[in-house]
Amino acid sequence: MSSETVNTFEAQQQGRPTGPLVHGYEVIIGFETHAQLSTASKIFSRASTAFGAEPNTQACAVDLALPGTLPVMNKGAVQRAIEFGLAIGSHIAPKSIFARKNYFYPDLPKGYQISQFEIPVVQGGAVEFFMPEVKGVAEKKTVRLVRAHLEEDAGKSLHEDFIGQTGIDLNRAGTPLLEIVTEPDMRSSVEAVAYAKELHKIVTWIGICDGNMQEGSFRCDANVSVRKPGQALGTRREIKNLNSFKFMQQAIDYEVRWQIEQIEDGKAIEQATVLFNPDTGETRAMRTKEDAADYRYFPDPDLPPLYISEQWIEEVRGLMAELPRVMAERFVRTYGLPEYDATQLTQSKAIANYFEATAKACGQAKLASNWIMGEVSKYLNAIEELSFEEFQETVTPANLAALIGRIHDGTISNAAAKKIFGEDLVHYPGTKYDGAQDYIDACIEAKGLKQMNDTGALEAIVDEVIAANAKNVAEFKAGNEKALNGLVGQIMKASKGKANPQQVNDVLRSKLA
Ligand code: ADP
Ligand code: MG
């Protein structure tokens, strides 16, 4: 893993292309994400927000828009919006306004959706994240947010399994959403996915959203356009409701290719809302896009302005746990980790805490980080049904630290430690042993994995290998450094992996000098 990073924010600010060109076109992407807020009740009513109930059992008179009902703001939803704003460095508006967004659709009983338009509660801010590594380099990106506003969700039309007709389920009507809108700062589908993953991490970390994408708790709309570098922004099409990272990337890639083909064919792109079909891998226009004017927005007379005091903001700030970004910075400062490691380890709170406990227990933060990002994550990926919580019940931070300690003190090689990890430690039988250290030492003994610390024996092997590999030796002496690797490999093999690679190197070099 490399710690080298590239920050492209400046180039982006200056309007230079910062992403890969596709057939000579620059890709421009902006995101609108609906995060369902984790309140127990709805944004303007007392009905439950729990997922999966029988249709229309969780819709009260307010959600049904019965005459005479009035919305009452849910304080918990506002608090979550404040938490989000604080997490990404936004301005929290001291006074924001709810507006009616008017449109006609069967799943919207009021004939309008309560949202925020001109003055949203969260303004500005930015999300910082790393791109996946390419050739050992992870580029750092910054995507600016325009705003995040509170709004209510609509109901659902049920087209399947309803006596051959379409039914309406209003359980979801009035569920609190935070709509998070970015500037058109992203330049590739890969970057868009990396942004979405980072945003997902932030909202789940601070606990304002459960992040369940299958259940629709985190839905992204991707606005996509293309242009020749240096030109003004092109017309965008908006891909609605992407609820998996895989589909997100596929949908954007398809859309980009489609738009370029259109333009190359001399056709203009028409602003439209499109849907992605995972079965065909294609996007298809659903409707030509409405403009804000079509929605006849106006302030909702049923709701007073939302006032947020400085004092409330400070209270919320005081209640918030350390944020991933802040924790990552602390890992760099306190443990001397590369920024990339720190960012990877703070992908989830559980992993971050696990790392910190392991690093403290073994005193070897970089080794702990390598192990968690390497062997541990490989193991977790390989066993699908194993959750991190279950894993760490067996391989506790103390247990992993005990293994790492034996690498650090030179008892076993990294390769031997991997063997013990995969074959033994993940099945640690617990109480049968006097702690994990005892168990690990017993395994090292039983498997004969102790590194060779006897210089005499090592020297004998080195002499043998030198004698048997005259060609490599000659090449090395002629200045070919790589020829040494071959010899080291032979020695490691002859020692059955028990020699200490560093020591092998030293002995070999001194004998060849
Ligand atoms: P609306 O609210 O009507 O959808 P906005 O202007 O608020 O329109 O933009 C919505 C999203 O589209 C934002 O995330 C913005 O960054 C993005 N966007 C705007 N223009 C473009 C463009 N030319 N190409 C790609 N994305 C765009
Ligand atoms: Mg939009």
C-alpha cells in the first residue's frame, strides 16, 4: 500500500479536466442523494417509519392528507440534519423555510411534497475521499456540496401482486429525508461511486441513516453530462434512484457512452429524467425533465420558519462522536500512519476501533494497520456470512496483537504469521489455553515455524546455495541486483521458510562481497 496521494481539487477549481477523457469527452457528474433519516416517527406526523409493515398500517391522518390535519415538525429530523452539516463543514442556516413542491401523482395524497427550496437548512460543505488506488497511488478528491435539505418522502405504487391492479401504500409517505446535493464536481463513474461510498460512510457513522440501500434508505440520483474540455457545461440527464454501487457505475458508464454517441451523430441531448434497467444495463428516458418553475414552489403556510439557535448547534456538536475524517487525522498524528491507511481504517467505526485497540495492545501501529487492511480484510471478504462483529469475538484485538508481537520480536516471519492466522487464530478455542499468546506460541511450536536464529545453520545453507547457483552469483557480481532475489528465494526455500529474510540478505551480501 502506498501513502502517495494526489489532490486534484485545485485543478478542478480552475476548470481543468481532472478525470479520464472518454473518446475525447470530459464527463461531468453531480449527485442528489436521498438519505432516509433514522427517526422512529415521520417528519410531520407521529406514524412509525419502520420498514416492511403491511401496506397502509403506518399512515395516519396527516400522512393521508385528511382535511383539517396540520404538519408538526419532528425535532429529531432537524437534529440529524444539523449533525450532517457539522460532519461535512457546512453552514447551518439559523432560519430555513419549508416549501410546497406541487405535482400530481397517485402516491402523493396532498398534491404537494413538503420540502425546502430557497433556504435549505444545510448550506455548502464538502466531502473528501480517496479514489481506489491505481498503480499504488490513491488520488484524493473533494466534492463540494451545494446544500442538504429536509423533506418528506412520498408513498409507493404497488404494481405487483395486487389483484391485477395498482395499489397505493402510504406507509412511506412522510418519512423524513435529507436530500444532499453536490456541485457538478465529479469526473468519472469511479469517482461518483467513491463519493457515494464516502457519503454513505458519513451518514451511517454519525447514525443519522441506517444506510440500507435495498430498503431504499440511501438512494442516489446521478446527473450526467459530457463536454469537450474547455467547453461550457453540456445538457444533463438525471439517472434516478440508483440503490447499489454496482448499478451506479454501470448506469453512469452506459449513460456517458450513449450521450457521446448522440453528440457524435449530430443529435442534441435533451434534458431528461432516466431510469436504469439492471437487466439490460441500459438507461431509458422516463420523462422530459421538469424545471423548478413547473413545481410552483411556495412557502408552506402550515409550517413556521425553522429556527436553529447557535446554542442548539453547539449542543449537537457536543453530543457527536469523533468523525471519520477527524479520527483518520488523529491516526496519522498519533500512530504515524500514512493518510491512505488512516482513511481505509476509518471506513467503519467498528474497524477503526478494532485497529486502535490492536495498535495499542501491540505497540506496532503500522504492522497492525497492514494486517487489518491485508489479511483480516481478505479473510472477511472470503467468508461471506461472517460479520466483523462475529470475527472480532474470536480474533480480539488482544489476540491479533499477540500474533503481531511475535512477528515484531522476530520469532516468526510474516508468512508464518499468515499461516497461523488463517489456520489457527481464526478458530481460537478460547478458554482451553491460558490466553491467546500461549495458544499462538503453542501453534508456532507445533508447526515448527520458529524463525532460524542459529547463524551457523543459516550460513551453511547460504554456502550451499551459493555453490549450487554459480550463474546467479556471477550475475550479481556483474552488477545485477535482481540476481540476489533468486538466491534469497532459494535460501528461504531451503530453510523451509524459517530463515529471517533480512538476516538472509545480510549474510548473503557479506559472503558475496
Ligand atoms: P434540479 O434541482 O432541477 O435537479 P440543480 O441545478 O439543483 O437542478 O442540479 C441538480 C444536480 O445536477 C446537482 O447535483 C448539480 O451539481 C448537477 N448538475 C447541474 N448541471 C449539471 C451538468 N451540466 N452536468 C452534470 N451535472 C449537473
Ligand atoms: Mg433534481
